[in-house]
Amino acid sequence: MNLIERANRPTPKFFRVLRNIGLTVAAIGTSIIAAPVALPAILVKLAGYLAVAGTVMSGVSQVTVPNESEE
């Protein structure tokens, strides 16, 4: 099964919730990075880590498919 087939198959409920949490975390990190006010460097660095972690969590959760025995 290739990546496109995995992305087109249904995602289990737990991973749909996890994907949405990852999207939220990535959005929060991105909005902190793009804030029009001067923020402390440590906060911007932490926001970068949040954006990356949220993106990875969402991507991995999207391509997760149920086991053949669970279908």
C-alpha cells in the first residue's frame, strides 16, 4: 500500500481527533511566530517547535489506517 492509498482510506476515530489536535497546535505555533509584536526569543523558538510538532502529528495521524482485522 503506497502513501496515496493510505491517505485515501478512512482514518480511525482516535487518529482523527489526534490530527485535529495537531492542526490546532500547529496553528497556535504559527500564529505566535507571525505575531506583529516583538516577543521574547524563547517564546518564538518554542512556537517553532510547536508548529513542527503539530504538523508531524497531523501528518502521521492522517495516513494511519485501521488493521485489516478491525475493518
